[in-house]
Amino acid sequence: MSGKLELMLGPMRSNKTAELLRRAEMRRQYASQYVLVLKPSDDTKGGPGMVESRNPNGHGKMDALEFNSHNPWEVLKAIAQREKQIGKKVECIAIDEGQFVSELFLFTRHLLDANHDVLIAGLDLDFRALPFGEMLNLTWLVNAYGGSITECMAYCSCGSRALYSQRLIDGKPAAYLSPIKVPCDSYEPRCAEHFVLPGKPH
């Protein structure tokens, strides 16, 4: 027996977190499953120990176990402790902002092999339009273990579908060589026509 993987991918403002929380709540409410929500430490959205959606009309927030983004394996001990407390298996693990998690592919495969269903939401591309972390690698696990891939939709201000996350610094597009992780930066979804990347080498 192995778990299934539900993967939610998309640019900024595509309601990935809202969808993750909606599915977690449905499992809790209707399937009576125990869902453990995880928050990587590099995620600055929401308060400590809280996964929160920016969408005011969606499932707003949920308590979460915060862990070191660079060492997801520390979570295994917490899962075992939680299972001892509740007297049953943690049926589902939900991870928000998966792009920040080191060794995400191996960690997710370990959870699936341990018969946990896994929900993961995250950015597919960074602000440079390059693969962000290991999110895109997880599509192989969906093929191998079963589950689903949901492309969460966002829209550019022109009305076209947005595939890119435009980082803005002081209201202007960030340069290609700016750091990948910057606290309190701002983003907006952009289509290919309106996505701008100053200093792009190719």
C-alpha cells in the first residue's frame, strides 16, 4: 500500500493555498481523516505556525506544524508523536509552499511509501521563469503513485492567463540577478506579453 499525491501548481495569486486548505478541510470534515498541515520556515506568509491564503473569499487559514525548510526529515518524528497521541494513522500530510522545501522529492516519496496521502501546493516557476525548487519533479511521483495534478489559474491585468510571477521592487520589475528569496517583496501574475525580466542573459 502507498499513498497518493495531489499536486497544486501555478503562479502567484492562483489560489494554490486556498485550494490546499479546501481539500484538507474536506478530508477532515467528510472523510474523517487526520490531516497534518506543514509550513516550511521560509514561508513568510501568515503568522508563525499558520498556513494562510491571500484569498479573502477562500478557506482562510489553518494551524500548521512549522519545520526547517532545509530539513523536512525532522517532521517524521513529529508525525510519529502525533499518531501516538491520536491513536491512529495520520492519513494525510498537506505541505504549503513546497518550492521552499529541500529534498522535497525524496521526502514526498518517503511519505507516500509510508502510506500517507500527500497534498502539496507551490510555485512551479520562480520570478525568473525558471523551475522553482523541486515542484516540477513531483509530477513523476503522481505518475508513479497515482493522484492528480491541478494547474491553478491566475490572470494578468490584461485578462489573459498568467503563467508568470512578476516580482516588483518599488513598483518596478526586479532584475534577473536579484535574490530568489526576498522577505516582504510583492508580486503580480503576468501573461507572456507583459512579463518583464530586466537583465535576462538569454
